[in-house]
Amino acid sequence: MKYELMVHNFFGKQLEVLQEIPGKGDKFPTIIMVPGFGVDLHEYGLFDEISDILIRNGFQTIRFNFEGIGRSHGKFVDMTVDNQAQQIKDIVKYAQKDRYTETTQMGILTQSFGGPTAISALPLPDIKTFVFMSPPAHPEESLAKYFKRQRGFNPEGISERERSDNRKVRIGPQIWTTLANHNFLLEIKKLTQPILFIQGTKDRKVSFREAQEYYDAVKSKKKLHYIYHGDHGFTREFRPKLLEFVRDWFNEQLQGVKT
């Protein structure tokens, strides 16, 4: 079953939410999926495939668009990592109250910039486990390079870049000042829950060494899977291995199913 919703957030705006549940049951272990910078809840199809395999394994999935993306209200140009962190908290709160959620079995999965954004939202005590895919440990550097590739980097004004789908991404100067206030390698040490990192070794947007930096910083139960020659979005022949890693991790951590 699939539900397309609008959920009010802390800032008085509505966020677009896509909630999918297995066909049978009253409550389900639940995975909240956090997209990357300026990307919608489909993540170029990546989140669609992950959601499909999780649903087939008995999980509920909750996806959402940050403010200014898709049908979510607000302007993306005004985004900061801190207000996106609050929006993650809003979605967690929604999930906790939803009638289909088994609140003792909740996980978060993030892609790219969604990783440091989720770290900014810590602590999240009701989340039992995390999966970070392609997480930048130094997102201010990664984002600056992202805009500089099209000569659209303007730290004192509006930075702009055109995506592969011809959409333009525009962001104001506040993003750089708020990112400078964070040390994500230090903040991730707050996590006590089990964490899985997944990283492609041929990622051109985030160095595979950044996943290792996060892994070394974490003190809780952890695992790091490299997908050799995998790209940032784990496309083509690399997708099945990613799906396997995600499925097996959540099955073990939230349903006690070992593979």
C-alpha cells in the first residue's frame, strides 16, 4: 500500500511524504530515508529500488522531500543544514505517531549530503540503527566543488548549478556559514546505535576515504562495506550489491534475521 501525504513541520510548512507499507500486518519496522542535496525522495530511482526490497522484507518505508523540493513548501535557496536537520526530526516524530510504525524498530537510511544532515539532527534516541551511503565527512568542501564545476560558486551570494535532469539548484550564502559551525566527525561520536557505511571506491563526488574517516570516529557497533569501482549513486551493476547490503543490515538490526 502507498500513501502520498503532506506533513506539517516545525516551521509551519508542509513536507511531501511518501509512505509505503507491506500488504499485511498492523505494525511494521520502519525505515526513514533521507535524500541528498537538492534531490527528491526518489533519489534518481535509488530510493525506489531500496524501498521495494525493504517492503518485500516486511518493512515500512517513509520518504520525504525537504522544503523547496517536489511538492514540499518553502524555498530551497534558503536551506541550511540546521533547518533540514529539524525537518528530519519532524519526520521521525510523524513516524513515531503513525499507526503502522513499530516504534521500537525504527531505522534511518541516508544518501550523500543526507548523512551529515542526519548527524546534525542528533541525538535521535528512538532510531535503533543507521545506514550512511556515500556520506561526505567534509560537506562544505564537497558542495563548493559541486558548484565550482560549473563556475556557479558564490559564497557571498547565490550559488547555482544545473543538474543532469536540467533542473537548476540555487542556494544562498547561509549554507556556508552554518556548515562551518559543524564538525561532523566529532558529532557522529554521539551515536551509540549500530551503523553501516556503504561507499563506492570510484565515487567522484565523495572520496572513499571520507567513509573511512567516519568509520574510525564511531565508537558504537559499526561496519563499512566498500563497493569496488562503485560510483556515487551505485548505478548499473553496482546496485544489486548495495541493495543486498541494505536489506541484510536492516533485517539483522531490526528483525533479528541473520544472513
